[in-house]
Amino acid sequence: FSMLPLLIHSSAVSAGARSALLAAQASSPERRVQALKSAARVLHHETGLECRDVLEIVGLDGSTC
């Protein structure tokens, strides 16, 4: 389950993070995982949430931190 669609439209998420999430959503299947990791890094940096949590929020395996 991915929170990606909700995050993209949430005013509580910074414009930079929303932009990274939109880019991940629009990326090709071959580049999607890398783009989601990039978006997770932005969320981690801006929110202070743990790496595992932001990876899971965007729909990736949190055990890869």
C-alpha cells in the first residue's frame, strides 16, 4: 500500500517533496524505484521521520535503509 497519491495532494507536504513524489509517479517503471527512493530522501530530510518510515510511506520496503 502506498501513500503516494495522498502525499502528492496534501498541503502538509512541502512543495519540494510533492514535486519529487510527482516525478516518481510519472517515471518509467524501470526508474520508479530509484525515483521513489529519491522522494523518500526528501521526505526524510524535511520531516525528520525515520528512513524506514518514509520508505514504507512511499510504498518501498523499509528494511533497505
